[in-house]
Amino acid sequence: MFRSLWKKSSSSSVAMVAAAAASGLTLSTTSGFTSREKDSVMNTTTTTTTMCHRQETEGSKTLLQQIQEIAHKVNSIEQTIGTLQQSKETTARNERYVKTNSAKSFSFSVYGIDIVLGGQWGDEGKGKLVDILSQDYDVCARVAGGSNAGHTIVVQGKKYKFHLLPSGVLNKDATCVIGNGVVIHLPSFLNELDNLESMGVDYKGRVLVSDRAHMVFDFHQEVDGMSESKLGRNKIGTTKKGIGPAYASKISRNGIRIGDLLNWEYFEERFRSLASATMQAHPGLDIDIEEQLKYYKSISDRVNSMTVDTIQYTNEAYLSGKKILVEGANATMLDIDFGTYPYVTSSNPSVGSVLTGLGVSPNKLSGIYGTVKAYCTRVGEGPFPTELVPDGPNSIGYHLGTVGAEYGTTTGRQRRCGWLDIPQMKYSCLINGFTALNLTKLDVLTGLKEIKIGVAYKYKGEYLKSMPACLKSLSEAEVEYETMPGWTEDISNCKKFEDLPENAQKYVLRVQELLDVPIRWIGVGPNRLDQIDRGEGWDLKNSEN
């Protein structure tokens, strides 16, 4: 089933050092080496003896030339034998070091950084899993995007909406980190904190913001809206939250970072420069610079109290044995590099953003959890191969959108719905290396007589091996489907996989088989605990390497 669960990696290497020259002399100095090492030297000897014989037939040599030649060959053999001996001694010394010092030098417990990512076009239900998992983590982090992301969590009848904060803030023992890869609209951020406080969530001292994270200003949002309007019928479908223009300022090297607020004179200088340049680039845009500076001066102390070097903090937390969870925003198919460009976001919501947006090295990553709906949705423009048009209350597209309450947390826009797209998910699995999947909203499929799964793309009569980069090809591709029987039983109270109706089990197992990644979590209802956890055995991070 899962290749990685059974595959045992074993590697062995023997240093094969070829002699620069050798002769037909009988070697007795190879004692103490393995037969393979002896062969390495002796084979070289045989080869070069033949070469010497050929050379001798070409003409006689003086005695001095022959002695020099023999001396050179003996020296080469000694170097070969010495290298092999040195290699053996180094290996033995390393083995002694590991046995003696490994427990002493690396006695701390390191858990690794776990990550929850979106596997489709967003809105898969990442926040719900993060909320459940975060109860066992010490640090929860955001690493990319901005307030264009949205998660809704329902706890004891209370509905919490998150845009910039990790939803792990609901765990009163967790520290929440907003990494350097995030772009932050401070008015929205502070408003989010105030709303949480009004609902009884004590966040003070538990929210840390990277001093290297860039700011989103109101004029970035205005520019976002202006740019989208100019595109007309070719609009991207942006949330108009200023994310793209803020990243553009960052890449243009005239952006302003959260840490700049720690030095007011420096912040003011950079803000005036950025605002003037933005107005010059966008005729008709009017920025009240003095009013804006007055606002940022008024919030500077509050923001500065949460501003830290999150790179140092996160790495120290890792080394001290703390458990760290990263909450991805948006999703892989909206990635600026890997998504359906240009209908994408302006950041990298795939696994690479954890490294660049948090400042950690790849060897610190552990579990990589892909969240995927039991069907598929996307908001905004762009190709959607398995889309089902909601043409009437009896249509399947209408069923998925209505029963699944498919409206964006951030924009309130109705989401487009369709069948689960396996080629798209295989592409996502390839990029992110998911160790387990979180299959959400299985309950939405309840009541459908038949359920289809998109299993392949065909373009001009030929099967496609992956997601085409050209959107014209993707939009013209035909989807090949498998059809499975549905179920009518209510699954919202199912706590174990075996509790699911037989046809629901078959659906989950078929998706798992097609993607070749274990499905660990299964969402069976809208509430916080309406979820089946099949256990750690369904996570490749726990498999034997």
C-alpha cells in the first residue's frame, strides 16, 4: 500500500581508491585489508603491468629510467595502501565517537516541526485540525500569506474566525508565532486580537510577531482593488486585502517591516518614501501621510511589545524540546510558483514556506499533513477541471455548496464546488511530501446516490502525467471519472473508521489507494470534535526509514 512504510533504506559504501600506477611487483603489504580492498590494488596492478609490457615493446629504456619508473609506481602503491588504511582508521574512530558521545552530546528530546497544509485551492478545513492538534503543542506558527487567509473554528457553540492569528491561540498554554514570511495589516491584526479578548481568550504574552515580517498598509489594499478593477473580465479574483502589493513592495526592496516600528524616526522616513512612491505609481491614489503616521505612532508601543526575533525564538524552542506546529494558509494550488498561475496568491503556501517564512532548516521538519476535502472547492477565477455548476436545487453542485456551507471566511463569496480531483492531489502530494492526509467534510457527501472521483486528465486524446503549467491546456483537459456508490446514513456521530457505513469506508480507502498516502483524520461533521483519528500508525513520519 504505502511504499514508504515498508521500504527500508540501507546503504553501504567501500572506499575504492585507484592507484595512479602500479607494477608487476609481488605485493605482500596488502595483509590486513579486506579481500575487496586487495582486489582493488591487485586489479590495478594487473592492468598497469600490461601497459608497461606494451611500452617496453616500443623501445628499450635505460637502467636509470627503469629505476625511476619503478620508484614512481611503488610510491603510488604506498599512497593507495595508506589511503585505505586511513579510511579504516577514520571509520573505526567515528564509530567509537558515536558510541561514546551520542547519548551524552544529544541527550535532549527533539520532536520536530509538524505542519498542516492545504492540498487543494484553500478552504479545506486546516484550522479545525490545527485547533485539535495544537492542544498538544507548545508553539503554533503562521509562516506565509496575510489576512487573505481565513479559518473558522466552532468551540462550545462559539464561532471563532481567524485571519492572521494561528487558531492554536485557543490553547491557553501555546505561544503563537507570526513568522517573517507573513505580511501583516496591523489594524486588522489588532482588531482580531480585540475580538478574541472580547470572547474570553487571554492572548497576552502568548502572541509573538517577527521583526522581519512586512507590513500591509491601507494604501496597499486600495492599490489591490484598483489593479483588480483594471483587469475587468480577466480579473484574478483577489481578496483585495493588499497582499500582492505588499509582497511587491517587499520584492522591490522599499517595503517596511514590523521591526522598523522600534525606531520611530527610521519608520517615519521609510513610510513617507513608500507612500510618495506609491502615489506616483498610481495616479488618483491619495494617501493622508500625516494621518497614517499619527495612527502608527499610537499603536507602536502595543505592537513593539509583541515584536521579537522569531527566528531565534523558534530555533531555541526546537532545541529545548518544545513541540512546534505550523498552520499553513491558503493552499498548494494557490502557490505563486506551483499553483494555477496567475490565478494564485502572492506567496508560497506549500511546504517550502515553512523554511523561508519561519527561518528553520529542512532537517527540523517532521510530520507534513495535507488537508483535503472529500470533494473539491475553489474561490475566485481560474480553471477548475472537476467543477459542478449549481444549476438548480437538485443538482450535485448545489448540494455540495449548500450542505457544505461553502462561503469564504474572508470574503463571504460563494465557493465553486466539484468532485475530488486525484491528478491535482497527486501533484500536491508530490510537491509537499505529505506524511498523512486529513480528509474533511466526508459528511457532505451523505445522501448522494453516486459519488465520482476524477482519476485522470486527457488532453487531445492523450493522458496527462501531471498538472499542466499552461492554463489553456488545463481548461481544455477532459476528466476521466470513477463512480462509486453513495450512502444515506448519518455519519456525524462516528468515532472510529469502522463506524462509517460500508460505502463511506470504501470511498475513503479508494482515495487513499489512489494517492498512496495514508488518510489519518476523517471529518464527519461541522463541530470541533466531529472527527475520526485513525491513530499514529497512519502517519508516515512514524514509519521505519
